[in-house]
Amino acid sequence: MKFNYGKIFLLGFGFFGVSVIWGVYNAFVPLFLANKFHLAPAFIGFFMTLDNIAALLIQPPVGAWSDRLRTPIGRRMPFILIGAPIGALAFGLIPLASILPLFVACTSTLLLSMAFWRTPVIALMPDITPSAYRSQANGIINFMGGLGAIIAFLGGSALYRMNPAFPFWLGSVLVVLAAILVFIFIKEPKEYVEQTKEDISLISSLKEILHDADRSALRVLLAIFSWFVAYNAIEAFFTLYANKHLGLEEADGARLLGQLSLIFVLFAIPSGYIGSKIGRRKTIMSGIALITVAMWLMYFLPVSLLITIIGKAPVLGTIPIIGILLMVAGFAWSLININSLPMVVDMTDAIHLGTYTGLYYLFSTLAAIAGPNINGWLVQLSGNNYNNVMLLAPLFMVVAFFLMIGVKRGEAVLATEPLHGN
């Protein structure tokens, strides 16, 4: 197995499509719920977790299913070719829904279809990448995903001002194109190590992790849960935080998230190399410390200071002080996010890559359910004080930091070492 930069960039188009969809969804659906359907913050928090509840039930078993599946076009591709077009259609209909039941029907169809193909497309990365290069490969894939987020936030912000439906229609087109590119240019391995259904089940893998002597896999999965509670809670409410707390226009919150995404993109690939040089654990812990400071500053600094304009840049537009804090958070998040999936998949062998990818998404999805609900209730119980979305998130980051201290495995395997199942 050889490392091919071109193939990884092409595979990144799959994650690009996923990121465009969820970037637009997380930026503008909360605004629809609050300003169009007039829902309370706690209900908005719950609604923004519906996609993750479905993903919790679908993504891990789909990952294990894709490990077992054998078709002429591969074990991952069938999921992509079914899920992406259905998701694109449902996504394009969301802004057209004028009543809440129809809105819920569109979003439900979207979340079911996206959950169906996300794990298989991400599992393609370790399928075609040697262990020693997985942090770099994950950096490239997240670079492409970050480009999708920039288009969703910056491009979506401009399109939303013209017509609230335009960002959704752009996302629909891009996700179909992304799936087509992955299908045409990415060829799955022709040979797999055959195993029984029981050998690669999600339950058996969880039991193995719980009985692991050093608990490294369990620690890193719990850390993933903790930092995703923090990040997803803020992402789900940030446009409302910008609108209700900072007093900015609806589209401005998405533009600020675009500034975070730009820095994430710029450092996605370097973060993979940093992880391979100084170690994934140290890199992740550095990112956790940095993003914790940035979050607490967003909570404690007064609004007048946070919205003070300090400069202007092409594409980004005006840059306030909170924009700088978000850029710092974007860099820190790249250190964390780029190196976490490679840590998980390098705690197993080639046979279980899809299953462990599913476990990664199991814990991150549980976090994505918990985070918005916790913050939704916190905001509502505090009299709709949206500044409180920045209060609990850093505490979960601190928990993640201490969990990572005890992680002893998950670093890159040297390229000279044999890979299991190859």
C-alpha cells in the first residue's frame, strides 16, 4: 500500500460535500427555528441534535456493515451512491418548507441519508492510506472539509442575504458533484481479509475496548466525546449567539464562523505533520489548552470589545476581536481534530477500520446530542442569555485534556512496519 496525495485530495471531495451540507445546516437552521418558527432555545437545542440521534443509531452499524460488504464497486461505494443524492434532494427542500411538520420531514430525510454514507466515506481514508501517513491524510481530508465549511459560511452568508434558499441549493449541487468525483476517481482495495460477522461487530469491539489493559482506546474515545460536547454546543448556537448576544445581523454569525474555518483549512495539513513529528497526543493536548482559553475569553470579554473592528481582509470582510479569537480557535481545533481519528484507527488492525471509524462517530455523535441540549437548557433557564453557550464548553475541554494524559497508544506506525490485513 502506497501513500498517494492525489487520491487523498480526491477522497477529500467526499468530506467537502459533507462539510458544505452541515455548515449551511448548522448556520441557518437555528435561525429558521428561532425567527421563522419562533421556537424556544431548549427546543432549538433538541432539534439540532435530531440529526445526531439518527446518526447514533445508524453510523456505527453502517461502519461495521461496510467492513463486511462485498460488491463489484467496493464495500464503501454503495453507501455513498445511495445516501448522497437523497440527502442532496432533501437539503434543497428545507428552506422551502413553510410549516414546521414539513420542515421536520425534510430535515429528517436529510439526517437519515447523511448518516448512511458518512462513515463509509471517512473509512475510505485508512483503507487506502498506510498508518504512518494517516495524520497527514486526515489533514488533507479536513483541508477539503474546511474548504466546504468556508463555502458554507462565507459564500452561504452572501447567498443568504440574496435569498435564504440559495445556500441550501448550493449545498445540494456540491454534495452530488463530490459523490460523483469520489466514485469516479477513488478505487477501493481489491482484496480484504475475510472475517466472520461476529469478529467485526460493534459490540465485540466495544467489549474489547472496555477490557483493554491500559484503557487508551476508552480514554481517547471519552476525550473525543468531551471536546465534541464543547465544540458542537457552540457551533449549534453560534449564529444565535452572534445575533442575540452580540447584536449582529443574521448573516454575520455565519461569516464569523467562516473566519474560523479559513484558519482551520490553512492549518489542516500542517497539523497532520505536527502530529506526526511531535506525537498526536501532545498535539491534541496543545490544541485543547489553546481553544479553552479562546472560549473563555469569548465569555468574559464585554460585547463592545468583542465586536470592535480591528481590520479588514479580502474574502473575510471586516475582522472584529471575536474574529481573532475564532481564528485562534480554528487553529487549535485543527490540532485536535486532524489527529484524533488517526489515533482511533491506529488502535486496531485493517480488518476493523470501518468498525473503529464507527466508534469514533459513535462517541462524537453522542457528544453532538448532549452539547446542544445542555446549552439549550442553560440558555433558556438563564433568561435566554446566549452568552452562556461559552460558559460550559471550556469545562468539557478541560476534562478532555486530563483524559488525554493517560493515553499511551494511537501514535503513527512506522512505514517500515507491516500493516495487518495487507
